[in-house]
Amino acid sequence: MSHLPQIRIPATYMRGGTSKGVFFKLGDLPERCQQPGAARDRLLLRVIGSPDPYAAHIDGMGGATSSTSKCVILSKSTQPGHDVDYLYGQISIDKAFVDWSGNCGNLSTAAGAFAIQAGLVDPTRVPQNGICVVRIWQANIRKTIIAHVPVTNGQVQETGDFELDGVTFPAAEIVLEFLDPSDDGDEGGSMFPTGNLVDDLEVPGLGTFKATMITAGIPTIFVNAEDIGYTGTELREQINSDPAALKKFEQMRVAGALRMGLIKTPEEAATRQHTPKIAFVSKPKTYKASSGKEVKADDVDLLVRALSMGKLHHAMMGTAAVAIGTAAAIPGTLVNLAAGGGAREAVRFGHPSGTLRVGAAAAQENGQWVVKKAIMSRSARILMEGWVRVPGDAF
């Protein structure tokens, strides 16, 4: 029996914010994988090591968590006024599918840095020293992200003293602007798909819960921690070691996805694990983060815990942070009320790994709430670069 040898594909392994993934230039992919479709999906699954019934990703580049099972494809932008097109794939760990339905806010940071390092940004726009403004077209959700990337001696500056909870070592700060995060783009409808800031969400078999359902950053369903039996101080192990709890969160996520019009039947949720997110909020409380550091109630405006791909996230997804900042800026949402209510243009929230600040300014236009920009700081660096290898018959 003959076997095809492995092939190697130029790739870069990068951390962006509290996530990491495998980055590719579109033109470096095998020709049949340069277009969306089954071949591309099979390739990325094999790169990460999915589907893996052992949930370990031993035979791939993934880390067997939602934060580390990611791939990114970048190319020079086809959109006027943009430098790079950024396409993000969330790779399922135990199932054979790639979810293209949303963005990764954390890896958006790395997308800006990679764009410069890979020569995808016009060299005349890269300063010798200073800040390079990278105009990113997020192809999954058709949004513009502006990354302010520090450059030293003509190269992306990766080291620095900016500390980000959930990341072990300091690095250089990259400021991200998410433009028009409240414009729902291809999903249709307003930032609040139901037309309400707060809904009574009926979850079959569980009951009815107050919920804020919003599409800013990434479609997200917010519920009150106390309403579902939590304090808002929970860490990852407390939720992820409880199969019954994870099942309940998925039931709530499916019910919310149906109410938001993101899916037509509950069965569709199985192939849309990346969106929407489900999160729970509470008023400030003192707790110990996963690092052992104490987060004091006075240090934050509210607490938020969010699930990604069926598990509680170890920190906070960048796109969910945009949703949090946007919802916090709109008086009357559950997020805003947990933060004390009233108008605000920035919020600092506590998550399992520490705290994060995100800014957003909301206004009403023609009776609809809109947010023109959300801002937060992250960091990124290359972990390894070279080639990733996959069996020649893998795709």
C-alpha cells in the first residue's frame, strides 16, 4: 500500500491577546485550499489535530482548548482603504468542522502584527520608529478593525512592559479599534435582534431567565449570575468540571440563538459552536483569579464569565469584551445594570484571569442604539515560524 509523504506549508505560530493560533498567508496554502470549501477545512483540521476523541491535540498544533484551536488566513486586502484581509477559523476539538461564523478579537491583535511581518502592508506605510496603523478587513463578519502596532527599527516591536491578565509575560501594547461593532452586518437587524435591551428568555426544561442579547463584537447572550445559581466569581475548573452545568449553558445558548434569529432549528447550533457566546454577569465582588492574584471589588465595575466552544474561557474573548463594553455603555442592559447603571464610556470587568478595560461610547440614532467604536489594548508575539507539516492525503 502506497502512502503520500507529508507536505510542508509556510506557517507562523502566534499568540494574540489570550489566544494563540496558526497563521498562514493565503498564497502559501495548497492551491485547492486557497478557496473556501471542504479541502481548506480538512487541511486546517489536520494542522490543529482535530477531531480528537482524546481531547489532547497530541498529533497537531492545537492546545485542546477554544483559545488554542484556531487558524488565521491573511492576504493583501481586496477592500478599498484596507491593508489586509483577515479570515479566522475556529477549529472544533472533537468534531470535524471549522466554524467561520465569527471573529477572534484576541487574534485580531496578532493579525495586525503578522500583516506587517509578512509584508502584506505597503512598506511606505510602515514607519522606521513609531506606530503603524494597520487597516484590517475582518472577512468573517465584514468589519473594519484598526490595529496600532508599535514599530522599532522598521520591525514590529514585540517586547515591552504591557501586562495583560491571562498572559504570563509582559509584551508590547497594541491598541485595537473595532469600528461600528454595533452594526450587525450580514446577520441583519439591529444591535439588539429582539428589539429589547432585556428579554425574558425561555429555555425549555430550565425555566425563564432575564437576558440581554446583543450582536456587537460577536453575538452574545448575557444573563445574571445569581439567576442561574452562580456568584460571578467562578473559575474555569468550577464550571468545566461540571457536565450538567455545561449542558445547561448550551441549552441557554441554543435558546438565545433561536431568539436572535441566528439559527432556525436547535440542531443547527451543533455546527455553530463559535457563535453566539453565552456569558453571565454580576456586581463587583472580591475574588482570587486563577493566577492567585486577588481582584478586589473596588478594582472593577462588574464581573463577567463567558463560555467559548462549550467551555468557560480562562480569561475573556476579545470579541466578547467588545460586546461587554458596548452593552455596558447602554443604560438598562444587564451588563450596564451589573456595572451600576447610568451612562459610561468605559468599563473594567473582572474575569477568571484578572481584569480588562474596554471603552465604547453609545448613542441613539433614529431610535436605535449604535456604537461607532470600541477600543481595547492587547499584545502579540511570534512563538515559532517556519513550516507546518501535514500528510499529503489529509485534504
